[in-house]
Amino acid sequence: MEVIVPFSTDRPKSRLSGVLSPDERRGFSRAMLDDVLDAVVAAGGDPRVLATDAVDVDRPVTVDDRPLTEAVNAALDARLGAGGEAGNGDTPEPVAVVMADLALATPAAVERLFAAGQNADVAMAPGRGGGTNAFVASHPEFRVDYHGASYLDHREIASEIGAAFAAVDSQRLGTDVDEPADLAEVLIHGEGRAAAWLREAGFALDASEGRVAVVRE
Amino acid sequence: MEVIVPFSTDRPKSRLSGVLSPDERRGFSRAMLDDVLDAVVAAGGDPRVLATDAVDVDRPVTVDDRPLTEAVNAALDARLGAGGEAGNGDTPEPVAVVMADLALATPAAVERLFAAGQNADVAMAPGRGGGTNAFVASHPEFRVDYHGASYLDHREIASEIGAAFAAVDSQRLGTDVDEPADLAEVLIHGEGRAAAWLREAGFALDASEGRVAVVRE
């Protein structure tokens, strides 16, 4: 299955600016991207990076500097059928879109996403706070709108076009790394480059009060 | 499978005190408990409430006013074998412990926990922030310690006693409702009494800025 991985090369992860410098945010974002690409490949997917600018990565890259929603919809147009009409009336091949900041993604979690996408027209892993972290779509008319509570909007879109919808219940796919509190999740559960990057940068878990936080040495 | 559901009748959900009165916190906690009990029963489990004081619920109740760790370990002693020794050398029947504030729990999510517990000595669903939201154990020596980053501690305990460990990757089981931000998850994904309780109390989603929050009318 082709898996589109949107990646912003421009001021990535601004909500981590309180704990990481601009250069560090670029390095950490890249480590997360590499983890996601590894998990997708290990799950049998064919990843393609959808980047806002050129990125040096050992996978196919499409550069599209439009906002996320438009860039992803252009990719869906090209795969599921332009203008919501499949060219030949057949069900299109499923295509996945998996965000580049899912630093906890494992092959097993991505495999569950793929499997759900075989049994539904739209299978989706919600992020914390109502976001859309990953989905598989095979319905020719499904398009995205990433603004606001996009998970609820996407369920509504699927309903409107008569697409069978399945939710994928995964904490690993549901954890997008945006805020300092999310870094604790990477240190607790991460097994790849992003977790190693954080440890190398001096981050450690601090369990001294209630929910675990991170501290930097 | 017997499923122990710890429930605090004493000042429940204090971290929601900024948005809910003491009476409201009691009502909301009870709605979450009922949702968890429903999901356990629908998944084929036999729930038993492990409460700090008497609670009027249509399920078996054990009252134990000790702190959570001690009360759960007493229950594990009674089921898995006292002092870490199974009475007859056989592998004990698996027993589950599922927290009462998992308002997003569904039968399917609980079934995945049960299934994981058939294939491992300890199967565990981590909560956000390193907590332990639900587990199944059949190893006679497994005991809990809920302080701090308990998920990591429990993995370590399992390793020390030679118990095969499996993580259960579920956002529904991973979402314990402790803080105001967690209420948004209930409104987005909840299908039971807790979500209805919040709506009745005037809570609604507010997607006007980035991650979805809740507002109260």
C-alpha cells in the first residue's frame, strides 16, 4: 500500500520551541520522520514523503508547498480519482496518509491500520485532541480537512459520501508529538531514533510528581 | 475472567476540581464506573468493584480502604497465590484489573486486553504519562506498585519474575480521565453514560483553537 507521509520542512514543531532550539526541532522532527518511515516499510507499506520543500531522505519525495489539507487532497485526487470520480468505476486501491510525528509508531500498529483499511472505505486512527493522525482510504470521494477537530469532521465526511468508516484504536498511532508533555511518551514507549535523539540531547523522565514529565540535564 | 475495578468513593477526581464541584465529581465518576462495568460485562468479563467504601452498584463489591497498591495486591494475593506462591503449582486463572475512570472503554478494547492476557503472563495497557490503566495477570508472583511511572515499574517487575509481558496498544484503554483536557476525549469518543453526563452538565467541544478543548455553557 502506498503511504503518504506529510512532512513540514518549514519551522517544524513550533510548540516545542520552549524546550528545543530551531535546529534541535529540525533534528528531532527528522528522527521522528525516519522512525515513521521505518515502521511503514516494516509493515509492508511503500512510503512517499509529501514535503513542503526538498528533503534528503532515502525514499520517494513529492514537494508541495501548499497547506496540509490542499497538498493531501491533491495526492488523494491523483490516487482515488480526480473530482471525486474514479476513472473507471472500480474501487480505487487504498492509499494511506500517516503523519510524520508519530514517534511511537511500530510495524504492528501500522499493520493494524492497514488491516482496518481492507475492511472499511475509510479507516482512521484519531489523535489526542480530535486530530487525524493516520488513515487509509479507498473511497473515491474521500477528501480531508485538517482544520479544527478533524477526526470528527472526517467521520462526518465519510458519512456524507456513504463510506464505511472504521476507527483504529491505537495509542501509538494516536500520539502525535507536538508539546513538551508528549516527549515523555517518546521516552516511555519509543524504541527508535526519536527516543535515542531525546536521550542524547539530555532528556530524561521525571516521575517525582504524579504523571511523568521530562527534564533536561 | 474476573475483572477487578478499583473505585475511590473518597474525594474522587480531585484534579477536576477546577471544573466540577465535589458532588459533580462524584456523579461523573459514577457514570464512568458504570461505563467501565458495562464494557467489561459486554466483553465477557465478571466485574468486581474494589471500593474504598460502600458503593451502591449492581455488581459484587469488595470494600478495602487501604491505598490502591495494597488493596490491589491483596486481591492478587487471593487470586494468584499468597506470598507469590501458587498453592498447587498450576498456573493461576488470569485476573484483570481495570481502572474505573476509563470512560472510553468499549467491549472491543476490553476484549483485546483479555486476548492479550491469554498469550502473556502479564498484558498491560499503559495510560498517558506512564500510568497503568488496565492489565491481565496470570503469573503467581506478579504484584503492582502504582506510584510514579507505574507502567515502566510493572514491566520491570514482570521481567524480574520471568513473566512474559505484552503491551496492549489501545487509546481507549490508555485514556484515563483525570484532568480537564481529558474531558474533550470523552466528548469526542465516548458513547456511554459519562459522555451523556458531561453533555447534560453543559460541556461541549471547542475547536476554535488548535487542539480541541471543552467549554461549559
